[in-house]
Amino acid sequence: MTTAAWDVDCASGAMAARIAEGCLRDGPVGAVGLELEAHCYDTEDPSRRPGWAELADVIASVPTLPGGSAITVEPGGAVELSGPPAHGASAAIATIAADRAALSAAFAARGLGLVLLGTDPLRPAERIHPGPRYRAMERFFARTGTAGAEMMTSTASMQVNIEAGPRAGWADRVRLAHALGPTMIALSANSPLLGGQFTGWRSTRQRVWGQIDAARCGPVLGQNSADPRVDWARYALRAPVMLVRGTDADAHTEAVADWVTFADWADGRAALGGRLPTDEDLDYHLTTLFPPVRPRQWLEIRYLDSMPDHVWPAVVFTLVTLMDDPAAAQIAAEATEPVAAEWDLAARVGLGDPRLKDAAVRCVTAAAERAPAELSEQLDLLLRNASAGRSAADDFSDRVLVDGIPSVLGQLAKGGS
């Protein structure tokens, strides 16, 4: 695709061409990066939300992590590990697992535990991050009712970053990443509670994201699209502008009160900040879009719940294998075709739906046949659970029904499985 695909005589057309030209990187598959978010709890009082200063103090005490992951804090205090790119799924998994063990030990020494769940099942939504971006986001999402605050402060995910691959295969590769979404949501579901209540959904995290406007958080892929770059450019320009930053270092980030698409701002049909947008404004706008598959030269796959340590390595290996192994990818494309659009169904009933269960079993079987020895036991467990129509959400629900939310969270925060 060239800029000839756009009317570059108008500002939005020129920006569309810029988005499209830079969103995917031509090259081989193989590199994998992982990001893992965990809710932070006081081991003795899980209802207490540790504050910003407390978390910053603990993080400052963490020694250099063995795998070199970066540590960041989400708006509600969830702690995220972002690993460097590794060669293949197994190496990426080993990196995050080692860094998580070291980070958890540092937090445990301060009486805090890092729990892997897709939603915070107990505490009300509350922002503790003082950054101006998150203050402005909070104001912007106030219009969505509770969903925006819940998304920002009560959800946690496992993100998988993989290469875009060779240019000739981009359309099929992005299409498969989307088609896998419902099946992988059902397989990774681990968020049956929110705000102290069962929600009736296996992945409440996905339900929350689905309640935010689809122009920002819905799937990107166009109907029968032949070029995912065109889809992404159109998606980005049609999405409403969330935040506008001032032009000097002291200016604050401001939330946009009205629905103004980036294209309207670029072409002068709406005024924001008293000016037209710059390339820097466009780059910043792209960081405020949260589709389940986001192109950032590589593919950012964002639809997995945060899962227990005995589950997430197998789910990650399954997803990467289905994307990067050509034979497994063909199996995945066929297995997921009947449920490729069932995003809400997957979040609500998970593997309780026979079609999603069948797709998951076929997909995990393909991955298990290719698993290295160090992951074979976890893949076998994932396959047994999928065959039984169960995910981590069912295990967590069973424990809560017996012991109650605070007790189970206390056990998990202290390192219990």
C-alpha cells in the first residue's frame, strides 16, 4: 500500500497514510514479548488498597530482575511486568516467570502479595496513580458510568506481543489474531467477580472493556479486509479524541468533553486546544486506543485475563504457537471459524459453550503436540480443563463459595495456589 490509497491533500488523509505506513513491520516471526499485570493486596487485610507512595517505596527496593523486565504501576495499583523480546514463547515465558518470582519475593517482604486475576473481586474502583494522563482519563471515562473506572483500576491482563511477520501474510495473520480472540478469552477466563459480587460472566474483565465505546476498544478488523493497515488507519481516525496535551512543559493533559473524531480535529471541523493536531498529537492519540489486537509495528494481543502461575504459561504457549507455527495456524483458523465473532458469548459463558469448548480443545491439542518438555505438564493440564469445559474462573469461583473472597485473596496473596 502507498499513500496513493489516501487523499493526502487533506490533513486527515496525510495522517491516515502515516498511520498505515508505520503500523506493521515486515520481517520473520519468532520474537515474543509478554506483559503480566497482578493486583496488589495486603496479605493480612485484602480489602485495603496499598497507596501510591507505598508501592513506589517497595518497587524502589526491588533488585535488578534476572530477565530485565520493566516494572510499572497501573492506575488502580496493579503492578505490571513488561519483559524484553525473547526468541520464542518458551524463552519469553521463562523470563517473565523468573522476574515474577523475584518481584513477588520483594513484595512479600513488605507484607504485600501480587495476585493474578482478571478483575479485582473485592475492592471498589479507585485510582491511586497521580499521573496527569490517568487523572485526565478518569475525567474522560466518567461519562461511561462505572465501566471506565473499573477498566482503569479493577482489571488486569496478560498481554502477548508477537511480530507482524512477512508483509505477504499480514492480512491472514491479523485475521487469525482476531479470530482466535473469543476462543482464547474463554480459555483464559479468570474474572468471575467484581466489587464483591459474582457477575455471571467468566471474564468480567472482557465484559468491562466491552462496555466502553467500540470506537476505542472494539476489534479493528474490517469486513473482508485485505489490508489491516487500512483498517487501523480508518479505526484510528474515526475514534474520538480522549486527551489533548498542552504545547508547553507546564501545561496539563485535558480530557475532551465532546465526541470529536481525530479526523474532524485534523481537518478543522472541530477545535481542540485552540489548534490543529501535530504528528505528536497523532502518536499520543494512538496510545489511547485499546482494541483487542493493536498494531504497533508488532501485534499487541490484549484479550487475555491475568491467570494463575500454573495456567498462564500454557495459554501463552498455545496462543503463540497457533500464530507462529504454520501448521498449527491452519488448525486454529479452521477450529475458530464458527466462533470467530463470539466475543461477548466467550466472556459470559466461556468454555460452557460447546462450540467454544470444541475450538479450545482443538487449539490446545495442536499446541500440546508442539510443546517443549518443560511445558508439557502445564499443556496437559490446560487440555484436561478445556475438555471439561473449565477455566481458572471456575476454580476461583469454587474456592470463593467455600471460603469467601477475603480469605481466598489472603491465601493467594501469601503465595497459595
